[in-house]
Amino acid sequence: MHLSEVAAELMELDSCTQLVGVDWIGFWGDGDKKMAQAALASALRGDQADFEGFCPTAKGRPKWWRSTLYPIKDRSGRTAAVLCPSRDVSAETLAAAAARQAEELLTDIEAHIPVVFWSTSADFQTLRHVSAGFEAMWQLPVSALAHDPTAWQTRLPQHDLRNVKDAMRRMAREHTPVQYDFRLCRDDGSSRWIRANASPVKGKTGQVERIVSVCIDVTDEKRRMDELDRLAHVDDLTGLANRHAFLKHLGRCAETGAPFSLLLADIDRFKVFNDTVGTSAADSLLREIGAAFREVAPLGAFAARPSGDEFALVIPDCTPCSVSELFADIGTAMSRLQVVGSGASRLTLSAGLAKFPADGGTPETLMSNADAALYMAKQAGRNCLRPFGREEAQVIGSFQVERELRGAVSGAQFSLWYQPQFWAQSQDLAGVEALIRWNSPTQGVVSPGVFVPLLEQCGLIQEVGDWVFARSVRQIAEWKERCGVDVPASINVSARQLVDPALPARFAAMAGRRAVLPSQITLEITESALVEQADRTTQVLRDLQSYGFRLALDDFGTGYSSLSYLTRLRPDVPKLDKSLVDDIDNDAVSRTVVAGIVALAKTLDIRVVAEGVERETQLRCLQAMQCDIIQGFLLGRPEPADLLHRRLGKIAVPLATE
């Protein structure tokens, strides 16, 4: 065998003589050897032969060759040699193999994966390709598209077809991929959900040359999502809408602005029923009541079970029957329930009603107001429907104040003002009363008559009471340091504080840390504080007196047993209530009552403080009666400590005890 120099270079040989004498057939592998032998045999017989096979170079580089074998004949016509020009076709072979693999892959995908591949012209007018999966998915032959490229549209509902065309137009306009879902309606009446992903394909000039898309069947996914959505929005026990769905519906209704009513109801004494008959029977009852709500809900109404034993109806204003009629119908349905013997029939509902937008312009406000009305229905004796009104608004206000109170305690929103007290005869300063003030960030200044009872109800009075005492003692010490005077101070103490046996020692320790004598402090208590848990309260009061604190009986003269406490408690100061002082200057009976109390106090050798003094004529009457101390707007209103500094600074000597 002889090679040309070009052949030696292609075969990566050192020289063209390197393979002289080597058998040409030996170049080819087992797969190609037989074809090489057949081609050579044909050439030796005198016929031209073509052959293509794989033969690596001398350095092991894989290459494919396309050879043509030409017979070279001598004068006698016999084949004397064979000329074999070969061309390196490796690139072509590999490209063809890759194309075959891609075609096989696409064929396998189309045959075994339930998807449909599309390719259309940029204007969607010409269908360039659709895969075989179309027939199974659309239940139409592919040939139908050859006759009518729009035949695929006949399976789509009109609404879905409009959405598909809108998406296609958007893709053509914006040159961006789109995804859209649509339904296919089959001949047997069933339908399947299909998801299409379509993309524009751009050429070298940047213009869209064609559109490619893939359609997959997502029916099972849709069903799973629908089931998940149902689970997320439906109460499993009753089948009604759950809280999540209820709040979403309430929000949608509010967004429309159309009037509607919200009825919130719960089962009276349900906890007792649940504890008595067990959760299984209670669940059965809830299911039955849910069925009753579904039964009576008018067309367009929305029934839900937001939580526990709470049920709700959102009722459009266009409903022909009234809400009270609906509530009565629910009660009638409940009376027929026989979940556990006859026990369930004795159960009743209480309900609150709020109307949009009159009773609340947002879902949150409407819910809060309906809940307040439900609360008032419970307070009114249960088994009734209560619309939101003025009383409910007051309840809401109390709830809001109570919520903010907790933040006020931790957020240092309280302050102390001080109302001066004066000796009645000389009108010199006799002391001050510490008064708590609350300036809410949202509601402004809140009256102590509103928030102090709430402090007691929600258990914060102990903490706030200790703060008032500690802050008052600190202020007394500051006045002593800055003005050189010992200012007696009165501090109010609630009934809830007086049941704490540790209170006297705690107050004494607070005063001691500021070097303030307990005798400088008068603790004001009301008659109600003495009535509540009298035994425990009395002992705490005696302990306070033993430490040296003075006691004042506040609002004296307004209770049925005020006089008896003068002997039982032996207070240091009875403090005449403003209601007794109001008419002493123009009513003889009032004047006689007050004069008698002052005279009795003088006999017992205790001082009397009269509060609410607002007129000169009242002051002159009290002076004539020999009342000791007066307090009121006539001589001094409550003011911050800094303003009292100026008043105290004018006093040259410490306050007299008179």
C-alpha cells in the first residue's frame, strides 16, 4: 500500500512511507471490515466501489472516511492496482449522528410523553408542525389540521378561547413568552385542563420567525389544587366556609361598597354542653347547626363557621327577608335538633348584628362591632339578636382603652399631677393630692374615671399603684431638696391594693429609701375598699397606721355606713365628697349635714377635708363651720409638679402643721 503525502498528513503519520506494505483492510474495525472487503473485491473485479467507515489516525484521533475505489487496469484489461482517494467526513458523520439522536429523542418524547409540540408561523396563520400527541390530547386526527388549521379551536369553550387568543396577541405584540391554561371539551362530555407555554423564536435580524409551544395536561394538578383550595377555605366539620374564606369574602363585599349586614352568632353555654356530653356529641351538634345555617341562608348570603361555636352570615341588603326573621328561622331549626336525647333542643343562640357601612367601613371594624353586639346580647340574657348601637360603641371604646392600657404601663405614658390643699382659715398651702393622668397616643387625655376601673379589672392596678406611690414619694423628696419644705401628700389607694398583706411593708420601704416620713403621706381609701373583703382590708389598714401612714376616708358621706367607719377604722381624715359641698351655700339641709359631720369630727379630734370647693360662698360656709382643709378649683386646680415648684418656692419656712 502506498500513501500520498496529503494522506499521510490526514492520518497523522510521520511520513508517507510509514504504511508501505500494510494491508488496507486492516485499517477498519470489525464493523466496517466486511464492507471494506466487499468494496475492495468489487474494485479488483474492475468495478468502481464506494465505501464509508471509521478509522482512527495514527495518534488515535477518531475519524470517519468516505472512499471511492477505482480499479487501475493494465493493457490486458486486468486490474493491476486500486486507487482509493478518501475524504475526511468526520464532521458530517457526527452531525448526522447527532441529528439522528435528536430525531430519535423527539420521536420518543412524542410517542411516550403526553405532550403536544407546536410550531407555527409568526402570524399564527401557518401550522408548521404539530406532534403526534395531538390526537390523544385533542381526540382529533392530526390530518384535521391539514384541512383546517383552526380545527383545534373547536374543543375550547368560548371564554377560554378568548383568553388563549388574548395571550397569543400579547406574545406577538411584546415578543415575550406566555403561559395560559384552558379547557378541552371532549365528545364524551368530559373536560381536561391544558397548560400551554409558548415562545417567539427570533432570527438573525431580530424579527420573530416562528412560534413554538408545548401543551401539557394539568387536569390532575388542577384537581389537587382545587382540593387544597377547598381544604383551605372550607370547615371540615360543618362544610361551611372557614375563617380564612369568611374574611376574604367580607373583604370583597366591603370593596364593592354595596350595603350588607354581618350577623355573628354563637351557642349559649356551649362549653357547659361540651364538658357534659363530650366532644363527639358537641361536634355532631355543630354539624347540625351548620346545616341549619345552610338551610336558612337566603340566595346570595354567605354562611361560615369562623371558629369554635361561632357562626356567621353575610347578608346582602337585597335579601327580601329581614335579619331578625333569619335569626328566628335559625332558632326554629335549632329547636328541632336532637343530637343527644333532648339536651340539644334546649340550646340557644345569641347573635350580634352590624351593618356595612353604617356600623363599620372596614371588615375589621365591622367584625369588632358585630362582636361587641354579640357580647351585649349575652349580657342581656342570651337567646337574642342584638344590633350594634350606642351601648355597643361604649363597649368597643372600653375594649380599645383596655388594650392600650397595657402598652401605657410598659410605655411610661402615665404622669402625676398635684392638686393643692389649703388651710380653710388662712388659705395657706396645707399639702397636695397626687392624681394620675394618662395621655394616650391615640385617644388623647383619658379620664381617670374611665381607665382606673379598667386597671383594676385587668389586674394592672397593683403595678400602677406602686408606681404612683413611688413617684409621689420621689416628688416629695425633690420638693424638700429644691424648696426646703416638707410637703404632705395624699395618695389614692384602690380596694385591690388593700388585700395585699405585703403592701404596708412595701410602702414603708419605698418611703424610707427617699428619707420621707410615713406621717407625711395620707393614703386615701373609699368606702367600697372597706366593704370588699373587709377582714383582710382592715388588717392591712391597721398595719399601714402602725407604720405611721395617715388614712383618709375618701368620698365621705356618700355611703350608707360612712359614720360607722369613724369609730371602727378611726381614720385621720374624713374627706367630704363634692356632692355634699355643692349646695351648702344655698341649701339649709345640706349645710346642716355638713356642719354636723364637721362638729362630730372635731369631737373625735380629727381633721376634715372638704373637696370640690368652687365658689367663695362655699368657702365662707366651711370657714364658719371650722372645717380644717379645703380642696377645689376655687383656690387651686391640679397642675404638674414643676408649676407647684414656683408656688412652694415662695414659702419662706416649712409648712406649718396648724
